[in-house]
Amino acid sequence: MNRKLKLWELNRVSEEEFKTQKKNPIIVILNDIRSLNNIGSFFRTSDAFNVEKIYLCGITATPPHREIQKTALGATETVSWEHKNSILELVNELKEQGVKIASIEQAEKTTFLQDIPNLEYEKIALVFGNEVDGVDQDVIDASDFIIEIPQFGTKHSLNVSVCAGVVLWEFAKRNI
């Protein structure tokens, strides 16, 4: 028998320990995300993979908000975040600091997700786009990498928060 663990048996760090522990060199940038549930999911997933920070850009809503909290389950209190009106200004600021920018998008020239071990970076910012329009073209133009998740079905798209889980795991596991 393989008994399922109780929550108290998972040996999770406390909120205070989480805030001070060394983070994975990953920044998440949300480009005009409309769904409050998706925003909450980004917080929860970013907490799970110990990301450094989330930037909420443009029309992306900010905590506190009941609908964000519903899916974040308190992660808005643990994950560092900041709102920026202009995503392009943010991207340029991060690039000046030596952060590599990777837009998660389908484009003419992409790096498939399974090929990211070949990418060289010290710190990376992952840009996730609007549920309908994706990542802004000017952000794609400013990106160091365009990363695509290979898909084999008929829809050729994933919910943006599902996409985040897949991509963040690929980057976080490099730092285990």
C-alpha cells in the first residue's frame, strides 16, 4: 500500500522561511492577462517553483482580489510581485540588468521547450501573453528567446496558466 500523505506531513517551509530562502533565478512577466483565476494560478505555481518575482503588466489585475485569492490560495502573500504599466519598459530595464528575456509563444523561429538545456542564462524572465492575443509583438522582438511548447492535438494552444506550469517546471528543475 502507498498511503497518501497528509498536508502536515509534507514538511513545507513556513511563509517566513519561503520569503527568505534562495530563489530560482526565474522572473515571471504577465502580459495583459485578463482572467483573475489565471493570475491566481500564476501566483500559486510561482510559489511551488520558488520563482524570484512576478511582474503584472498592463491590464493584468493585482492583489488583493477575491477571484485572484481563490486560485492563489495565499501565494500572493509569499511571492514577490510588482505592477508595471509598460511591459516593454520593464523588458528593457531587465535586459539592461543582464536578465535574458524569453517569450512563451508560437513564432517563426522558436526554441522548443525540450531544448532549453541548450540555452545559456544566469537569470531569465519568462513572458506569458494575453489569453487571446498572446505576447505583444514588440516584446517578442525584444526577446532573447522565443520558447514554444510542442503540441500534438488539434487546438494548438494551452490555457496560459497550464502553459506556465509546464514551462516553469522545465526551468525550475534545472536548479534542483
